[in-house]
Amino acid sequence: MTASFYPPERTLMGPGPSDLNPRVLAALSRPTIGHLDPEFIRMMDEVKSLLQYAFQSKNAVTFPVSAPGSAGMECCFVNLVEPGDKVIVCQNGVFGGRMKENVERCGGTAIMVLDEWGAPVDPGKAEDALKANPDAKILAFVQAETSTGAESDVKTLVELAHRYDCLTIVDAVTALGGTPVKVDEWGVDAIYSGTQKCLSAPPGIAPVSFGDRAVDAIKARKTKVQSWFLDLQLVLSYWGGEGKRAYHHTAPINQLYALHEALVILQEEGLEAAWARHALNHQALRAGFEAMGLSFVVAEPYRLPQLNAVSVPEGVDEAKVRSAMLCEYSLEIGAGLGTMAGKIWRIGLMGHASNQRNVLLCLGAMDAVLGSMGAPIERGVAVAAANAVYAA
Ligand SMILES: *Cc1c(COP(=O)(O)O)cnc(C)c1O
């Protein structure tokens, strides 16, 4: 007989998923009800307005896709890109590369604007591509590149795109809840996120929001959306207008309870307070690492507080460090991806996991693990440096 599965208790400080608030875990275990039950529909309407708050948007088409962040990405691309469309994709890490894949699988042409990994998207280069491709329909980019920890300037890039008559698709998977995302103020046309990063809900749901211009472009399509599941016109028969719900697919009921609870917690704290908390804990972690002698990959003005990419010191086996952190401290941190594999650690301070206890635990554990390996670090100073930030 196979026994029940009981996961170990971890502290999740990788690139996602992040730790769940116990209130969110409790919400998951509430009784499952029908997805057309009037009480469930009432909760869905609340999820919609809570997401509008999180996205800072009045967009009527704001709802959670029943699949992970990657499906949120796919939902934006399959609905907006028709065969033959030209899309300018700015890539400065792993996730921009996935946008290119999406464009091509939709039968579109991706014009790539490449920036160095660890740098933000360069608006100058994006403008050159917009000038050189007057027939482009969409400009797509990632706000918070989780593979490197760099943040790009959404407001500037959206303004540019609109000046050249392009729609915008923005990846806010890691941004939402951790750093400002202002969909209406910035004029973003289509945006997607995920639940398991700074919203601290379980993985597997993708909040999306579409503005009027994007909805008009979808309504003007000449071809059918190639994905049945993600076709917005069909999904909205379930998530659309108040009261009238038609069966499209069975919503992940309990996961949506959890998302609802996570968004209620976010609203209680307030977006500005959540952003400030992420910034403070990042400053404390940073002070600790710098005191230790470790350096950050991303230049200061573009650093994400929720995703800290730290260079691995010379001669240190980064995988051994991660495995010691996990085995000895039950603490998960992330590895580098792609060209950064082996060279960096990615330390998340996302959502519920962005707190003083985790910062001090991580610094103390890194100090002990790196010290025991004889790594070239300043020992015994990191925790004090972080505490000085909290005391200031
Ligand atoms: C995590 C992430 C995704 C994908 O989300 P999943 O839930 O893993 O599918 C997409 N974009 C960015 C920037 C991410 O960090």
C-alpha cells in the first residue's frame, strides 16, 4: 500500500512558488461546492473586483485563467496574435524567449529586441524596432524578469508602443503584489500574472486583464483563436457578465477560494504597504549579502525587491550550497537559468515570504553554509547588517 503524502515543511525563498499564508491554506480545505452554485458565483464576482484592485484597473475583462502563469501568457498571445501578425518581443531573460515561441506558434512573426540578461529592456532599442516595423501590431515584454531579477519600465514602453500604434502585452507574473503594477494609469492593453509569486496563493491560476483596445482587436479577428480552452470569447461566457454563467470548464473551485483569500489579505494590507514591505526586506537582505562580500547581478535602479539575483563567489559549487540550505535549514533558494546557470542564486522574497524572519534565516544559513565550505566571505556580519536596516 502506498502511504499518504506529507510534504516536509519548507521556507520557500526561490523564484516561486512562495510560502502561503496559513489563512490561504485553510481556505483550500473548505468544502467544494458546484461551480455554478450561486454562492460560488458570488465569490467569483469578488475575485474579479479584488483582481481589478491588484491590477489597479477598471477593465471589465479581468479574471483568473484556470491554469498557471504560462497559460496566462498563452491566453494573451493566442487571442491577440493572428497568422501573419508582426509582434515586437523585447527579451532580456528566459521569459521573453517564451513570448517568441508563443508568437510563432500563433503563426505570427516575432521581431526580437535583445538586451543583456540582468539589464532592463532598453526603450531606445524598442523604439528603433517600432520605427523599422511600422506594420507591427503588438509590443510585448516582461515587467519583472524572474530569471535575472531586473525590472523594466512599463510606463515608458507602453507610451512608446502607443505612439507607434501598437498594442502591448505585459508579463507581470512576478511583479503583481510585489512592485507597482498600474494597468489603467500606464494604459497597458493586455497583462497576465500568476498566483504563486507575490500573491502567495497556490500555483496553477493566472490572473489576466484586457483593456478596451485589446478587446476591440480580439473582436475584429478574421480567424478563429487556435486554442479552444483559452479563446476569450468562449471563456467569458463563464466569467463574463453578472449572473449569466454558462458551462465552459469546471473551475478549480478550491484553488479559487485560496486566491480569494490571498487577495483579501492583500487588500487588508494595502498595495502600497505591500510594495513598501517588499522594498524594506530587500534592503535588509541586500545589506546582509553586501556585508558578507557578495554582490548583486542587476544594477541598483533596476533591481526587483522580490527576486534577488546574487553572484556565486569564486570557487563555490552553487548546487552544493542550495542542497545544504535545503537539507540543513529546510530553506529553498533558486538556481540560475540559461546563461546564468551555475553563476547566480535567485533568492525570492515574494508575498507572504517577504518578511524579517526569512531574511534573517536566509542570511544566517548562508553565512554558516558558505563559511563551512571555506568560501571567501566575511563571516558573522550579515545578520547584524540586516538588523541595522530594520532598526533604522
Ligand atoms: C513564473 C513565471 C512565468 C510562468 O508562470 P508559471 O506559473 O510557472 O507557468 C511566466 N513569466 C514570468 C516572468 C515568471 O516569473
